[in-house]
Amino acid sequence: MSRSLLAAQRTDGFWNPSLADAAHLPGKESSGTAMFCFGLAFAIRMGIIDRAVYLPLLARGWNALVRDAVHPDGKFGWVQDVGDRPESSQPVGYESTPTSASAPF
């Protein structure tokens, strides 16, 4: 999966909701991006994937989240809400945060 993430990352550091189709819901989305950053960081730390190849990918994703998704008060934006498909909570924006009762925010 890490190899697939190399090709699917946007130039701004985010990943789209659909990794297979960059034109489908092409806006920023932070929850998936955060998940990919966590997975890449874990795999790099555990020596599962090549640090030299994947650390730049991780850094672009992390920097995108810090730069564009984290609000001054700590709120996290560009979050796709829980739904039965990505379209159910689109479009997302800077003010979009989880609204599900199960979300730990």
C-alpha cells in the first residue's frame, strides 16, 4: 500500500478521498491524510519501509495537515464526516470537523 501512496499524494501533501481517481472529490481531506501519515510513520520507525523513500512523503503529508488543517485553537478542519460513502459528507472545507456522536472530539 505504501507504494500506492507515493503516486496518489497530491502536490499540496494531502491525499484525496479516492486514491484510485484524483478527479473524484478532488479537495483536501485530513482524516485520511492523518491516517496515512500515522501508518507511514509507524512503518518507517519499525523498519518495514525504506525511510529514505517514504520520509519525504510523510513530511509532505504532516506539513500539509499542520499548515492547512490545524486551526489556531487546535480544531482540526477538512475532515470528512462518517458516512456510508465519501459523497455523503462532501464538500468538506476548513471548518469541516467530525459531527458524529462517536467521534472523540
